[in-house]
Amino acid sequence: MRKFQFQPSWVTLILVIQSVAVLMIFQSMVSFRFVREAKAVCTGGTPIIFNFGDSNSDTGGIMAGMGYPIPLPEGRLHFGRSTGRLCDGRLIIDFLCESLNTHYLSPYLEALGSNFSNGANFAICGSRTLPRMQAFALYIQTLQFLHFRSRSLYLATQGHTGLLGEQDFRNALYMIDIGQNDMDAAFTEANGNFQHVLSRIPPVIEEIKTAIKQTLYENGARKFWVHNTSPMGCFPQKLAIPRNDDTDLDEHGCLKTYNNGAKAFNSHLSTVIDALSLELKDATIVYVDIYSIKYELVANHSKYGFDNRYMACCGHGGPPYNYNHSITCMGAGFQVCDDGSKHISWDGVHYSEAANRVVASKILTTEYSRPRINFEFFCKG
Ligand SMILES: *[C@@H]1O[C@H](CO)[C@@H](O)[C@H](O)[C@H]1NC(C)=O
Ligand SMILES: *[C@@H]1O[C@H](CO)[C@@H](O)[C@H](O)[C@H]1NC(C)=O
Ligand SMILES: *[C@@H]1O[C@H](CO)[C@@H](O)[C@H](O)[C@H]1NC(C)=O
């Protein structure tokens, strides 16, 4: 464990992030894991992707939008520098972009060095669906998209070149991965009342439905890709909450109550996506069961080369969880492990690059998708 010390302003950042919710060798080791590296290479041209979500798919939005520096060890693998991702390296969406042979998505709010020729990423760390008009809720992200769209089309009429056109927006893939922070907030305010958690789910799913149908579909989007929510009961952050006994732990050591909340969310989401698929006949909406992929990672962790299924790499306090609610990753006095590839969890909430790589490769098998559509379907054309 290495110890780091940051100036006090870090504490503020961590609080915000929380409330809103050399190593190349290891990388090559990771590829020898029990994973089929599915590759979907685009032959029909550059794919175009618009992504909406929270920290699970934020490729630099919070850093650009709020001006927060997110320093090393975030991004220490692959990038070797901070990119605004809350991870030691790449996120699931980065691996999905790699599989289509396209560059990583530029955050919509990143003013310098962005390249929006393959789409844009509207995901922002800490985002929820509700309240609707609070930055950067899903609704606001979709409004930002509409602005991006109308501005692209307008500028094209003014003689600007290299912009996405009507047909590009129609052919693009629209990805949504949100809900984790809504569920997190629901559990916090429920204070042990599970019925209250359940009551918070329908309005959240309604927001996702509105984003797909009212906002995106009505504006020409036809291809959607929706991730369900993670088994939060397996997060070191949740496991480290003091408890009287272990009766809430399941056979794999995850908290049943949190996971039951996530499962209830997913079951509702899945029903609504099925209904939307029937209703929007000329649209393709793929529902991806991220929960099962991530739960399997915990259950069968050694099969994927992970020694530590519940212990964060970056945190404080050592085993079993290396998670302390007052000293989180990047907080004053945090510690970080040397080899994050042995950990499923990077910081107690977010997954390590090694885990994201496995998750992405499982997504690409289509086994967890409904309908089972190959990812190259989303190549331009
Ligand atoms: C933006 O990305 C496209 C597709 O990857 C590439 O062809 C183009 O050269 C890039 N533009 C800049 C300015 O880097
Ligand atoms: C773990 O792996 C075994 C063998 O591949 C499989 O049968 C089982 O369903 C997996 N466990 C979970 C929770 O997915
Ligand atoms: C968190 O860390 C501080 C400082 O080491 C310690 O005093 C406190 O007891 C820890 N909290 C828990 C719940 O372990």
C-alpha cells in the first residue's frame, strides 16, 4: 500500500463525488484471463455514439463541467494521466469504443481537444434521473444533446464542415446507463424502509422512458442500448457500513437488501424496455443485463483472475473492504494497492479497469443482451 496526502480541497471533491454519489505488464496479463475477447470491427464506416449516464460512463465530463481536477492514481493504467474517469484506467464504454475501432467519446462539455465526429458523451459523474432539472440529470443531458444536434444542423447550413448531419443522428447509437445514484439516494433516505426504496423506482424508470421515447426517438433516434444497474450490495462502500450481524449477506458475501433493490429496479426497467420495443416498432432497443455480469464477476472471481472481490484497491483501512467512509480514494490519507488488476473494485464504488475489461468482453458476447444483437450492428450505415 502506498500512502498519499492531498490538500484539503480534495475532501470537498470527494464529498461532491460521493454525494452525487510501469503497469503495462498487468494489462497484458489481463488479456490471458478466462475471457473471450469479442471484437466487432466496423466495415461500414465510423460508428456514432451518444452516451448518457453517471460516473460508470463519464469519460471526463465532471472534470470539464465543474472544473474538478481528478489526479493520479485515477487513470494510472492505460492513460498514465488523469482523464476525469473515476477508475484506474478504461471504462466499459472505452472498451466498447475500442471494439468498434473508434476513438473514445469526447465529453460534451470538454472545450479543448474534443473530437465529436464519432458522437459525444453526456454522462457526468454523480448524475441521477431525478430531480429532473438538477445538473446533470438525465433530462438535462438529453436537452444538451438536442442543443448539440440542432447546433450541428444549423452550423452545416452556415457552411461549416465536418459536422454530423441528420442521417448521422438517425444512424447513431444512443446509450443510457443511469439509475445507480437514484437507487443510492433512495436507500439513504429510506433509512431501512425497503418499501420506500421500491416506491422510488417507478419515477426513475419513467425518466429513462421519457429520454428514449419523448426526447430521443421523437428527434430521430432509432438505435438504443440500455444498461441495467449494478449489484450495489457487492460494493465495498456498502459492505463497509457497520452492521450488527451477517444475516443480510448472501452466499457470495454481498448484501441482499441492496441487491434486491437493484433487482427490483432492473425488473421494472426490463418491463418498460420490452413495452417500448413493442411500441416503437422501427426502433431497436437493446437491454443489457450488467447486473448479472457484475454479480458473476464476484461469485466466480477467481475464474477471472481476481483475488479480491470485496476489497477496494484505492481507499483506507485494509482488509476486508479497504473502505472508510471518511477517507475515500483521493481523500487525505488514502491508500492505493500496487496491482489493481487483482481487484474488482477500484475505489469501493467504481470498478477497476481489469473488471471493466471483463464486463465489456461479456457484453460483446451478446449473451446478456435482449435482443441478442451484435455490437457491430451499431457501425454506421
Ligand atoms: C476526429 O476523429 C476522426 C475519426 O476518428 C478522424 O478522422 C479525424 O481526423 C479526427 N479529427 C481531428 C481534428 O483529430
Ligand atoms: C459461476 O460459474 C459457474 C461455472 O461456469 C456457473 O455455473 C455459475 O452460474 C456461475 N455463478 C454465477 C453466480 O453466475
Ligand atoms: C476511518 O479512519 C479513521 C482514521 O484512520 C478511523 O479513526 C476510523 O475509525 C475509521 N472508520 C472506520 C469505520 O473504520
